[in-house]
Amino acid sequence: MILNRATLSVHFCLQFIQPNRCEMSTSQSPQERIQRGIEELKRRGIKNDNCPRCNTTGWTVELIEMSARSAQAIPGGQLFPRSAAYDQAGGFIPLLEFICKNCGHAMFHDLNVLGV
């Protein structure tokens, strides 16, 4: 696998704003999606797989969904005090997660950006 730094892009799955972004692929196994993600990273020019913290090359790779809220989806961007708009602004970011087996450094790539 090839990669050298994280690209955590914030694309939220908000049913009322972007309903098509909430569809997770069910036709592919997790291993197939991981492989497609790695292939897409290579296609986009990622050149090495060294950990930027300890310079080793062993990684654990996983598909995850990170829970998130976007202040941009809340009218006026007001996060506090909590409101009904705040509660509706929640979603998730589908990610390809890389964890260094030596030092535990974590890197994430947004599957929406990768088209996986």
C-alpha cells in the first residue's frame, strides 16, 4: 500500500442536504473497498507508504465512518446553545483508515473524495 499523509476532507452525510452521499456501497465487501481505495490513492500519485512519524511501512487498514457535525449546515452556524437544527446537522464521514503497526499513527482518506 502506498501513502504518505492524511487527507481528512469533511463531507457530511446529511439526509436533508445531500441524500446521495449517504449511500454506502453494499455490493462490495470491505476488503474490495479497501483495495479500490488503495488503488485510487496510487492512481492519484501517492508515492510511498512510510509512516511520517516513525518511517516504518507496516499498516493496518480499515473502513470506518466517523460521526461528525457541520457548523455550515446549521442556520447561522450557531453550535451553542443546542437546538433542533444542531441535532439534525449530524452525519458521518466514510473513511479509509490507516494505522501504523509500529507507532499507532493514524491517517484517514475520505472515500467520497476517492469515489470509492
